[in-house]
Amino acid sequence: MRHLSKINIFLALLLSFLIGSLFGLSVNLGWGLPLGTTLTLVVAVLGFGVAFYQSYATRKHNRLLVRPHLTVSQNFSSTELEGFYTLSLKVKNSGLGPALLEKFSIAIGQDGIIRRGSLLEAIQKHASDQLKAKGPTRCGANYLKKGDALDKGEEKLLIQIRFRGPALTEARDLAKLYLSTISVKIEYQCHYGHNFSSEKLARQKKQTKSDLHTIAPPDLKAV
């Protein structure tokens, strides 16, 4: 019943009352009505039941048509920019409707939860300390906030680090290890105000809520 709107709940209760009234007539509780009137009431109750079901099915269908689904993906590339490796973390709306963001948090390794305004500084430090970057790095970060929205099919970059470093195999392993320390949690709503949550967990953490969509790719994509 929690998925029913207030209008549909009212209609369901009214339908139950009408069915109860019809049952009372059928067992002859002193409310006796002519046969024609009783049959008319039966048809009316059945028609009301069909209308109620159609109303519920239509609303459920409409909710599915605007239901968002956020997924978090990670990627490592050695071909995007010549001479640089590129490590990235992105969020994409793979659902059918826009996702209205409510809460966003990101934690990286021993740094813990990164506060707004500190994400770029944190990943710049990590590029040198953990990715064995040689020379200057090119970093980008996007800290999502309440009120942001991702339309159907839209993708936003959360973290991007372009760096020069060791040989490809070692650089890929370092990037994979670094990305495995990142946790992301996003809470969002659909157009109807229903709440959803999506997580990418750090490798050492375990999922604690079964109702969350957990995205934790076992292997790093490389192109």
C-alpha cells in the first residue's frame, strides 16, 4: 500500500465499502432491494473496481517512465592525450527520467570524506603521492550539490587526473589501486519525489543497506 497515492488509497477504501455493502445485501441483513437494483449495484461496483485499477496502473506506469538510475563508472586510458595517462570517475543517469540530487559525498582513502571545495586539491596531492606522477599533472573535479540534476543519459565527470608516470602496466595498477580507495554516495529523487540512493564502495568496505544500488566494478576499464 505504500506505493499508492492518497487518492488511490481513498478509492480502495471506498471500493471495499461498496463491496461490503453488496455482501450485506446478498446475505439479506434487512437492506433488501429489488433484483434489478441489486444487479445495477453489482455492475457499478465492478466498473468502479476497473476504474480504480486503471488509475493505479497508469500512475505506476508514469512513475516508471520518469524513474532515474545513477551509475558510477571508472576508467583508465593511455590514449586520450599523448604522453599522459588519464584516470577518471564518472556518474551517469542510465534511467528513463531526470535525477534530482539531494546529497553527495565522496571519501578517498585515509583522507576520509572530502569537503566541498577541497576535492581538486586532494586529487592533485594524490596524483603526486600515489600515482608516481612525473612532472605537472592536469586534474579536474566536480563536487555535486543539492539541486543539481542529471537528465536521461547525461554523464558528469567527478574526478579526472592526467599524469605522466611509470610504464603502462605499473601506471594502470596504481590507478586501479587508487580508484579502489574511493567511495561515492549519491542520494537523489525522481520527478514524483521518490527517493533513491547509489553507492560506489571502497574495496575494503562492505555494503550495509540492501536497498542501495551498489556500483563497484571489479576491474578497471582500460582503453
